Amino acid sequence: MCRVHGGLLLLVFAGQTVVAADFSVAADGNDGNSGTAAQPFATLERARDAVRELKAKGPLPEGGVTVEVRGGTYQLEKPFLLTETDSGTSNAPVMYRSRQGERVFLVGGRVVTGWSRVTDAAVLARLDETARTKVWQADLKAQDVTDLGQMESDPSWTSSMPGLQLFFADKPTTLARWPNNGTVSIGELKVQDGYHIRGTKGSMTGAFTYEGDRPKRWVGEKDVMLHGYWFWDWADQRYRVESIDTEQRIITLPSKPQHAFGFRKGQWYYAFNLLCELDQPGEWYLDRESGILYFWPPAADPNSDRALVSILPRLVTMEKASFVTLRGFTLEGSRGDAVSVSGGSGNRILGCVIRNVGGSAVGVSGRNHRVAGCDIYQTAQGGISLTGGDRKTLTPGGLVAENNHIHHYSLWKPVYRAAIRLDGVGNRASHNLIHDAPHMAIGFSGNDQLIEFNEIHHVVMKSNDAGAMYCGYNWSMRGNVIRYNYLHDITGYEGKGCVGVYLDDEFSSALISGNIFCRVSSAAFIGGGHDTTIENNVFVECTPALHIDARGLGWQAHSTNQLEKTVTDMPYNEEPWRSRYPTLAGILDDPDRMAPKGNVVARNIQWKGKWDGIEKKAYPYLVFQYNLLDLDPKFVDEKAGDFRLKDDSPAFKVGFQKIPVEKIGLYQDEFRASWPVARQSF
């Protein structure tokens, strides 16, 4: 039998009482209630405190505690904080979950109301004639939105945060810009200072000419900003314009913060944060002095759907908490990352939708945490970041990102913000579907990382000389495995070319095995490193399938000391390092250590496209075995993208092993029973 006592369900079996604790939260609840299904709390904080009160009375019951949150929108006044005090145990976890079949929105922003047509003559005069009857305004300060953020030049090319953002009808809108689509090019550099990088000429001074007279419209604007890829196709930065000479057609950017790589003629940029360029539906501008938000809504009336501005720095923070699960929530509207998990072990982020945030979706550190079954999209930066494990002892972190659908991310910071990032030791990214992004899909560093069964397509769309999977510049980061992934339709910005798996700048010792590459500009790339095996992969229409160079014998020979330090920083000659990575132990005693030694290419299929992108100086150091090149491998259905092999494929005669293509990509799981599987049909 059972009976309810307060927020506890008491189950009586054979005279013994077992406590299964549950609490309820509802948008129309009250924190003065008992927290039962009949009398739910109103906030997550009150439910959290009820769990704390329960723990204060003794150990949590077997099976743990569930806080069920009913459908509705919960506007958070501050990030929801869980600490070590809020931990469960492996046998008694604590779960915060949405009610079955109901959608729960945890929102860190504020809905904007009070829209009216623009009537200010000075504002109307600045707007394009086509926009004057289309743009609406709302007073944010009158709605207690007082932290409006600032438009600042990026302090470095690696950092950029959007601050306040506007979302309408659950989608990001565009801060007014020119051109509305695409970019314009840097003209002549006005300061010739002899600056160059390996012979590529530029200038460290951001002063350059432009074509046309569009910037004349910008005179009088408060904070004209430019976003550009100023020297390299893989490094961007945002600058406030210092001055515009409309007669000489010269734009000058501030000398500080100084750009890391300088400026180069022909590189691209666009202007943004301009009231006068608010000239199409979906654009907005914020006057930070007055607090007036201007918006041309995609709909005729901004009151027809929800307009949301981001406020909170974060939505959920877990600090040293363990065995806590968040399940089934939609999280949106933060200016930074949606969820931060630091320390602790055994936490789970399951079946959540994370969208419309100013940072990344989830940042995780600690041990044995898991992010699974989530939809992540429309983030200003990346997706999931996993940092765990100890490199010196090679203790694995056990962090996992699995079965997540991550797309249309890095909308503000377009480079080096991965859908999934693995750092440390012994973490895993598997069965994820990743697509539609300006730069990388998976970035990794450290040791013994496992990247498997992922499908990746249409990434690196706004960069060149960049990789869908990327790591670089280290001799000691060993034991990484990249297997059974499907990478396709990855060709770089304007089709200029990019890389599938990019082992950059002497990165050494990875296993690239059992992957399918289709229509990838440069599929597998070894940038001068050691001890990598590329085996049992399928390359279709790749140009080339394989790139291996000997940069350590050429332009990167000067990097010897830095690369050696990556080894000496680790106990590479001690256990377990010595046994785990035997080829590393003697690397510093090898007089030819800058050569691409120990790389093996075996039992691969190359069909159509091009096989060889190998530097001549690298050839003597490489081992090639049993590769099937330019001979029809007899796919089951190449046109349909079914790259399984028929039984009479000649690849089997050279030792090729079947790839488990049926396991690649997303799968239906317990978190999303009705989730349509988006995996390609192989």
C-alpha cells in the first residue's frame, strides 16, 4: 500500500517503509506550498531547498529524488545554482525534469512589450526611406532592462561575446549591418610597414581604403563596428571604427587592442551596429544611451510573437554537485553559456533543447558527466565543451557527449567554437549529428579522446584552412581515436577548400580508422606530425583524400623548442606514459625528430576525386600498404550515399574491414522516444 505524507510518497512493503521522494513545481504554484503534485512550488530554488531539507534529515531514499516541473515558461531572476550540498549519490540521484509530454522553458531573458511606431524625426531621418514605416521601438529602461551591455573591440581574436541579443519568434535577429548579406573587401593598406607572416604581406595598422560611398551614411552613428577576417581566413575580430575619411575613402581602426595577425589586402569584413543600416525585416538596433530598441519585425506587428532580449549571464550552474540530472527542459535567453558544470561527478544533461544563448550550450568539467539526447542550435558560440581527466597521470575524465543534434551554432563568434570540444584525457563524442556552422565541428586536445559514429556535414562554411575535426601543435597528445564517422559536403568558404580531419602543426599520434569522407576538400591531413595511422577509410570525391607534409623540415623547423616543451611538460619517460606511448619515449633523442616519421596509410579506398596531396619531402618517411586507389570499390548504392560494399568488392581482397555504417549518427533513445532520426540513409 502507499500513502502521501507532505512531499514524500511512502511505500509500505511487508511492514517496511521505503521513502521515494518527489516534489512538484508549476508556473502557477506557490513557494509557500508543500511541493506535492496537488500543492506545487513556484520555483526551482524552492524545490532545491526542499531537497536540502530532506537530506538534512538523513540519507536520500533508494532511487533518489525527482523534482517534476510542469509545462510553462519560467523566467529566471538569477541563474539556478546547484552546489555540493545539492548532490545525490549513484544509488540515490537527484533529478530535475519536465513533466512527461509537457514543455518547460527556462528563460534568462525578458519579453519586450510596449512597442510603438517610430515618430522621432531625427531617427526617421537616419533610417532608409524604405524602413521608416516599418521600424518599431520599445523603451527597455522603462521595462527595468538597465544592463544593456557595450559594443567593444575584441581584446583578442579568440574572444568575443555579443552581450544583449534580441530573439523574435524563437529565432535570433540581426544587429543592423551592411552589407545585409556577405562581406566587402579590404582595399589598399595605408601603412606599409614591411609586416609579413612567412612571406604573406600585410600591415599591423588597421587603416585601409574602401570602394563606393556607403560609409558616408555612417557619419554621426554612435558606435560603428566592423567584423572581419583581417589577415587569415580562420581568425576574426570585431573593432569599433576610430575614424572614416569619406573624401579619401579611408577607414581607420584603433591601434589597441592590437590584432594578433594584422591586416591584409583583399580580406573581408562587414559593418554592424548601425541605426542607418536598419533596412530589412529581422534587423534591430539598440541606442544604449536612451535604452530605446529599434526593430523591423519579420511580421507586420512585433506584438504578434514573442520578442525576447537576453539578460542573465547563465541559466544553470552546477558547482561541485554530483549525481544531479537536468532532463527535458528548453533553455534559452542567457548572455553567456546556458549550463555550466564544474567539478563533481555523475551529472547528466539529458533530452534538453538549448538555443538562443550568447555563449555556448554546455560547459562541463569534472568526472563522468554526460550530455546526451539534446538539441542544440542558434548559439552565439559553440555547443558542448568537455574538460576532464589528468594528463600527467593519464587518469580519464569519462565525460561524454552522445546523440546530440547540434546545428546553426557559432552565430556570433564564427571560428574555433566547436559543436563539441574535448580536452583532457579519456573523454568521448559519439553518435552526434553536426551541421551548418561557419567553422569546426569537433575540436580536441589531450590524450585518449574517442570520437566515433558522428555524422558531420556543411561545416567550415565561413572559413578556409580549417578543419571539421581539428587539433594542433603538440607531440605529447597521444592515443586519440577517430573512427566510424561520416563526413560529407565540407568544402570551405566560397568553395576554396578546407579539411575533414586536421592534425595541424606537428600534432602526432592519432588513429583515423573506418571513416567515410565524401565531397570533402582535403579529407585526412597530417601537418608534419608523427605516428598517425590512417586505415580502413573510404574517400569519395575528395580533392585530395590525403595530405601529408614535412613542414618540420621546412618553414616550421624553428618550432623545435616549443614542440619539445610539450613533451618535457609531461612525465613522458615514466609510467604509465612509457608503456602507453612507447614511440614518444625516445623522441627527444632522435636527431630527425622534426620529420613526419611513423605515419602509416593502409587499406583505404579512394574513389573519384584525387588521392595524393603528399609533399615530396614527406614520402621517404611514410608507410603505404594495400590501398585501393581509383578502382571501382562496388558500393551498394553510391548515388544514394550508401557506401557499404557489395560482397564482391575488390577492397576485401586487400584486407578492408566492413564499416558499421548502420550505427553512424543519431539514434532514438529513452529521452526522445518520438524524436525523428535525422541520420542519413546509408
